[in-house]
Amino acid sequence: MIAVWPLLTRRSALEKRIADLEGQLARLAGAEKDCLARETHLAHLVEKAMGSMVAFDAEQRERSAAETKLRRLNAELETRASTQNETLGRTLAELHEFTHTLSHDLRAPLRAIDGFTSVAIENHGEGLHPEALRLLRKASDNVHHMTRLIDGLLEFSRLGRTPVQRASIDMGELVQSVIAELRPTDREVAFVSMELPHVSGDAEMLQLAWRHLIANALKFTGAREGARIEISSREGSAPIFTIRDNGVGFDSAYAGKLFAVFERLHAGQPYEGTGLGLALVRRVIELHGGRIWAEGAVDKGAAFSFHLG
């Protein structure tokens, strides 16, 4: 008779071994699944990294292209700037030569003409026909006018080459000095000057501007009874200065032309001038980074206002 107990014991051991193997297989299957998931995640990360590398490479190429373009544009700009500087240098040299011509070559014949007409009038005026005497005097007046034009052009040119030397300026004191210089002795003019603030600016240039503004007001109030010139200021982002007169005024439609070189709105009327005074004023104000404007009406006076930068 075969022993049963040993067989049962062996079978139990085999079943336990099989169970252990199945458990190991299950764990291996789980590990394999986990490895596949990790592999998939890793592949995704690699793909993402490759995409980032491609984008980075494209960005680097774009940046390199942009830097190349920028270098090219800078080179072109430097070339243009160099060319413009050369052109500006030539222009300034020509301007200097032109002003030298104005101040010397043109003045000499004008002085000669003025001298000849003066001699003719003084020494031979009594024996000349009245029309000839009138023409000589007209020629002398035109010479003086031409001289003033040359002086104005030279001053206008000089302003463009002179740097602004800023300092603290008592604008009230400066205006009073110009009024004392220009106040007429042959007629009554009421000057009303309010308290004016200190400003930062070039004293010589601003004195020139006030001289032309006050002279302009005096000129166009010349035929007025009770001529009145008011100078005031008001606060803004920068102080705004105004000179107002009760003179002949002007058509406000042409206000923009007042500050142009050689522009004269009253050219057909008996007002002396070169058409440069207000252009010089505008140049001074703009050199200070400011702005000037005019208001007025025919036969109702004019007002000029400006501020500095």
C-alpha cells in the first residue's frame, strides 16, 4: 500500500511554490507596467525637450538675424550721420563764408554809396533839381535799410551758432533796462510792467528778444494818442510772459506769418522795419526750448506771449 501522507505533503509544497511563482509573475507584470508608464513619461519628456530645443534653436536663429539686421541698420545710420555731419560742416562753412561776405564785401560798396550820396546832397544839393535830390535821399535811405538788413541777418545767423548760456535772470530788471533804453523822448508812452519772476536763461539773448518785442510795440503805437504797453506774466507749467499794446494790431488770420524771416504784414504802410525782429525773437525763444505766439485784431492792438523751456 502506497503511503498517502508524503504525497499530500509534496502536493501542498508544489501548490505553495506555484502560488509563490504566480505572485512573482504578478509583481513582475506590475513592474513591467510601471516601467512602460515611466518609459512613456520619459518619451514625453524627451519629446518636449526636443520641442523646446527646436524652439530655442529657432529663437536663436531669429535673434541672430535680428542682431545682424540691427548691426546693418547701425552701420547705415552711422554712415548717414557721418554724411550729414559732413554736409552740415560744409553748410556751416558756407554760412560762415556768406556772413563774412555780408559783413565785409557788401558793406564796403554800401558805405561808398552812402558816402557819395551824402557828399552830393551836402555839397551840391542846392544846385540839384528837386527830383534828383529826392532820388539821392531815397538812395541813401535804401542804403541804410540794406545795412539794417545785413545787421539783422548777421544777428540771426549768429544766434544759430551761439550756445545758450543759462543763468538765473531777474526778468523784471532786464525788462526795465530795455524800457529805459528804448523809451521815446518825442512822445508819451505809458509803460505798465507787472512784477516778473526770475527765469533760467541766457541774459544777452533774452535782452535781445525783449528789445525787439518792445521796439515792435513802440513802432505800432506810434500814431496812437495815449499809447500803452503792458508787460505781465502768469503762472503755468512755466511762467508765461506777455507784452500787450493798443497799437494798430493785425489780422489774426495771418498770425503765423509774423515770425517768418522778412515777413511784414504792414509792408505797404509807413512802418520802418526789416522783417527780421520777430523772427529773431522766435529764434531766441526756441533756443531756450520755449514757444511764442501772437494774438491781435486790426486796430485793436496786439499781444505776444511766450514761455521758456
